[in-house]
Amino acid sequence: MLHLGLMGLGMLAFAWIPYAIVERQWRWRWREVEAGRVPAFAEGSLYREGPSVPTYLTQAPAAIRAAAFSCFFFGQMFVPGLALGLVGLVFGGVGVVSIPGLIVAGRLWLAGLDLLRRTPRDAYWRTRSAATLGLWLNGTIFGFSVLAAALIRPDWTSGFWGFFLFVNGYGLVSVTHALALLWATRRYEDALLAPTQALALGRRIYQI
């Protein structure tokens, strides 16, 4: 239990470090997103003609920040997965089966960067692509594990069921995470698809 606890703390730390660095450096892009409107002052205001003025975010919304951190957390599994995959390739080539998982983990990590940076268009589509691929992968793994259980019919005391529960338990967590990512990107779809002001200005200058 001590080793598991230390491992969990280490994973949290390695997810928090890139999250904290990127989130702080790229807040400026989220400050371009309108958060709502407030009443304009009736006297002594520059906005006398309008009943309200827009307000803007100071940083990424909480749902986006949570989604990005979770992407870093699950995406870092790329490193141990790659190590295990290389070992598996050396000993019998079984490491090939880890390739889909590596792709999902890598895409999740990059999606975390895109979300915090509010990368125009890429943040939305890359995050949804990673989440969708994760759903398909975990659904496939669950199907194969059920099929294996039906064919092998292992005894209830065998170690097969412990492995079955571990794999599909992690799969359930991954599916929940993927659904949460899809919800977060859908919730802030307009902000993630819209180009930043800097890029929009550059395009206008280029056209001129």
C-alpha cells in the first residue's frame, strides 16, 4: 500500500508540473473569451450608449482546467506503457498490443496542452479525437476480455478474474474520463473553435 501511495503521489506531481507551467503561461488566450455582460455605468462611463459591457475570463474555466490536468495525468501513462511495450517486443513481440494504448495516452497528453493553450480549432478536435479513440479502445478491450472469459471459463479462484477486474476497472475510469472530456469540449465549443485575436489580426494583415 505504501508503494501504491507513493506511486500515486508521483503521478500527481508529474501531471501537476506541466499543468502549472502551461496554465500560467497561456492564460492570456482565455482572457480573450467573453464571460458575460455587466451593466454599464450611467454617468462618467465610456459605454453610455449601451446598457451593458462585456466581461472576460481571467483564465481557463474550471472544467477546462480539470480536463487538461486529467489529460496530463492519464497521458503520462505513455512512458511506462512504452517501456513495457519495448520489453514485450523483445520477448515474443507481444508489445505490439500496447501500441493502441500508447497512441491514446500520447494524444491525451497533447490534448491537455491544446486545452490550456486554447489552440484554435486543434484544441477542440484533438481532444474529442483522443476521447473518442479512448472509448473505442476500452470498449474493444472489454469485449475481448468477456470473450476470453467465455472461452476459457476460468475457475473463480484463479488469477484471471483479478486481472479481469483490474483491466476493466481501469477501463471504466478511462471511459468516464473520455465522457467528461467530450462534455467539457462541447460546453466550451465556441471558445475552443474560435481563432485568437492575435491570429485573426495576422490573417487580416496578410489579406491586406
